[in-house]
Amino acid sequence: MLLPGLWVLASFRAALTLFLVLSLSIFCNSHDTGSFKTFPINKRTSLTRRDGVFDVAKALRSVATTKTKHRQNLINFQRNKDAGTLLISLEIVPASLTSNTIGSESLMDVAQDLQWVGNITIGTPPKRFVIDFDTGSSDLWIPSTDCPTSYCQAKNKYNPSASTTSHRYPGTFRILYADNSTVEGNNYTDTVSVAGVKVDNQYLAGATNITLADTSSPMDGILGLAWPELSALKQNPFFFSAISQGAVAEPVFAFFLTNTSASELHLGGVNHTLFIPPIEAHPLSADAKGFWKISNGIVELDGKKVLSGIETIIDSGTTLMYGPPEAVRTVFAQVPGAKPFASLPGAYQFPCNPPPKLSFGWGGKQWEIAEWNFNLGQTEPGSTDCVGSLLAQDLGLGANSWLLGDSFMKNVYNVFDVGSKSVGFAQLSGQQA
Ligand SMILES: *[C@@H]1O[C@H](CO)[C@@H](O)[C@H](O)[C@H]1NC(C)=O
Ligand SMILES: *[C@@H]1O[C@H](CO)[C@@H](O)[C@H](O)[C@H]1NC(C)=O
Ligand SMILES: *[C@@H]1O[C@H](CO)[C@@H](O)[C@H](O)[C@H]1NC(C)=O
Ligand SMILES: *[C@@H]1O[C@H](CO)[C@@H](O)[C@H](O)[C@H]1NC(C)=O
Ligand SMILES: *[C@@H]1O[C@H](CO)[C@@H](O)[C@H](O)[C@H]1NC(C)=O
Ligand SMILES: *[C@@H]1O[C@H](CO)[C@@H](O)[C@H](O)[C@H]1NC(C)=O
């Protein structure tokens, strides 16, 4: 997620999900219609500098962000479990009984592949916000007009009193960042629209005090697309509300992420233009804990099986790929000349040529990570060694759990199916606009 200067925002995005302390309330049903939207986006590169060298500072920030976010996810999950509050039952309204929509939201790759943002509207009349869509968290968060801090000055802000559909609930929430900066605010419900998919009475957090320094990213907030178990608001996330309100044709959304043209979040189905059937679907793990997590993963290197039986979380809000330290060591042990990269704990370097061919599979096709997604650039100018996008990190997600972010998702069409509780992958068609 990042252009020069925008990288600080990487920590913001994940931090948005931090330390929200909120509780429950009422949930209402209704339905609505909408229309398609697509927008062109810009081409960006990744954590690689213009001169082809790996950007260590940027990567350090990205790793920290990922760790912080998932730490908070675990806190949310435990809190929800202990409270016994969840889960609001997911009532899937048959499409034939409702007016519904398939919406397509273009995502702008704002920060050199480190953050995918698109427009949503909140309130009546609708106000536009720039949002990071995150399959690794479950809350919607935006700054509010009651926020006087410099961070908020530069942002699109939520004005509850200017929205006839806004409802304020008593109490405050607080987000505490790893560096002790905070976000504080209130809980609301309001109408939220994403790519023509309109949801009434969606729970969201409006921040009144943000003490973050960076104001350079276009991102105002986050919209979480993971399961209710991870919600700090203890409410259905946007897409789950859309399903129960009959606002989407199918309980499915799909991501197409690319560096060269329109990245796209498709709500309520899949965009058949963008992939070649079949979609290879895999059921969520028994212990998915609110994540988009699938089991029985297989890791291959240069066509040879290195590991099997791994658990994998598919996370659009994470830039790179992470595995348990011992497992990642085993993978790089298969790469001649590979060794730990001293400047970034958990990263490995290896001879740039020939590029190692890493793939992940779940019993069907092995989905290969293209070189441009695996090679993050040279270790230093003139070096013949490069840095890989697979990092060793214990994220506390489980001894056998891997986190596959954009470095993986950019290689496939990614289908998230709430109805069948599965994640599916299909081969990209290369037909994007
Ligand atoms: C709003 O958040 C506060 C603080 O957690 C909580 O006490 C209150 O019950 C919440 N209100 C609703 C309606 O969820
Ligand atoms: C962008 O993606 C294409 C494949 O779609 C790849 O060939 C190219 O190297 C990538 N460019 C960068 C800068 O990553
Ligand atoms: C979001 O809306 C603004 C203003 O209409 C527009 O300039 C921008 O291109 C949109 N972004 C995306 C990713 O669609
Ligand atoms: C944050 O605050 C706590 C308690 O005041 C303190 O122990 C900790 O060192 C602080 N962390 C940072 C990064 O300043
Ligand atoms: C905003 O948060 C900071 C950090 O927690 C705190 O010091 C400050 O008093 C808060 N400001 C307001 C107006 O609540
Ligand atoms: C599907 O993808 C194509 C190619 O990028 C795009 O032109 C089209 O608008 C998308 N379909 C929808 C419904 O958004």
C-alpha cells in the first residue's frame, strides 16, 4: 500500500481496526437497488524502488502493520467469544424475493500495490469516502466532522447531523495504536453504498479524535470484508448486511487485483470477463475464527512439493505473504543460494536469476506466484541477489497458519463465497479493460 509518503498510511489502514471497543445494538432489514460502476486506475509498482532495489523502510512498515492488525483481530475474536454475543444469524434472502444488485467497485492502487482503495458513500444525502477494502478485518471506520485533529483536516468527514438516516448510539469507542497514538469516536448506523449496493442501518464508527501524524494518503477509512466474529463493533460487516437485506444477487464477492489496469471488487457475484472457469472452491477451515481461512494447503517450489497441510488466510489488506518461521525456512532451503536478508527480519534473499517458482495449492491446481509478485527487488544497487515477498513471521494466528496477501491474490481471480463458506480461485483471463 504505498507511494512515497503514503507508506505511513499503511499503518493507519491496519490500525483502523485497532482497539475498537464497542458493543451491540439493533439490526434492521430493508433492501435497495443500485447500478454498476467502474473506474480506471493507475499503474503502480510494488515495494521495489524505481532503481529496482527493494525498499526496506517501506517493507518494515508493511510488516508492522500486518502484525498489529492481526493482533487486534485476535483480541476482537476472543472478546466476542467470551461475551457470547455473536453471531447475528445470517439470513440469506433468496434473490428471487428481493430487488438486488451486482456491483463492481474499481479499486485504485494508491500506494505502489500496498493499498487498494475505492469510493463508497455514507448517509442521506450520500457523502463520498475513499475506503480500503480489507478481507482481513470486519469493521467500517471513517473520520467524523467532530474531529479537530490535523489528521482529520485533510480527510473526507462524516457529519451525522447532515445525514437524515444517521443514528447515534450512546458510548464511545477507542482505537489504540502500537505507538500509543489513538483514535476515539462514536458508534452510528447509517446508509452505506458500495458500487450501487446499498445497505441501511449499517454499523460504523465515526472518529472524533485521531492523533496520527500522516495525512498524505487518499484513504479515509477501512471497510472490513471478513466475518462477524472479528468485528470490534460486534455487528454484521457491510457485506453481511447486504446479504441479509437482499441487496446483492448472490452472497459472493470477488477481487481482481493488478498493477496495470482496473483492479476490481465485484459485489454480489463474479465478473466472468476476468477469469477462465472453473472456479476452484475450498471450504473455510473448521477453525477459521472469522477469517477467510482454508485448510490443506500445499507449497511447491520449482514444481516440487515442500510442505502440505498448511492453513492459509486470504487477506486483501495485507501486502505480502507470511508463514511460520520454520516453514518458511524449509521453503527457502530449497532455493540454491538463499539466506536470511539481514535488513528485514523474516525476509530472505536469493539469486535473482533464475527466479524461484513458488506456488500454493489446495489439492487442485498449484497457483504460481509470478516473478513480478515474488521478487521485491535487489537487496542493494548492483546486487545479483533479490528479496522475496514470502516472509517468516509469527503473527499469532496459529502454529501452522499462513497469511496470503496481495502478492498471492494478484496471481488469481479471488472469489469469497459467504453462502457456501468457501474461498475460490480461478485463472486470470487477461481480458481486463
Ligand atoms: C456504543 O459504544 C459504547 C461503547 O462501547 C457502548 O457502551 C454502547 O452500548 C454502544 N451502543 C450501541 C447501541 O451499540
Ligand atoms: C505488472 O504486471 C505485469 C503482469 O500483469 C508484469 O509483467 C509486470 O512486470 C508488472 N510490473 C511491475 C512493475 O510489477
Ligand atoms: C472516486 O471518486 C472521485 C471523485 O468523483 C474520482 O475522482 C475517483 O477517480 C474515484 N476513484 C475511484 C477509484 O473510482
Ligand atoms: C505506550 O504507553 C505505555 C503505557 O503508558 C508505555 O508503557 C509504552 O512504552 C508506550 N509505547 C510507546 C511506543 O511509546
Ligand atoms: C485525543 O487523544 C489524545 C491521545 O489519547 C489525547 O491526549 C487527547 O486529550 C484527546 N483529545 C480530545 C479532544 O479528546
Ligand atoms: C468486468 O470486467 C471488465 C474488464 O475489466 C469490465 O470492463 C467490466 O466493466 C466489468 N464488469 C462489471 C459488471 O463491472
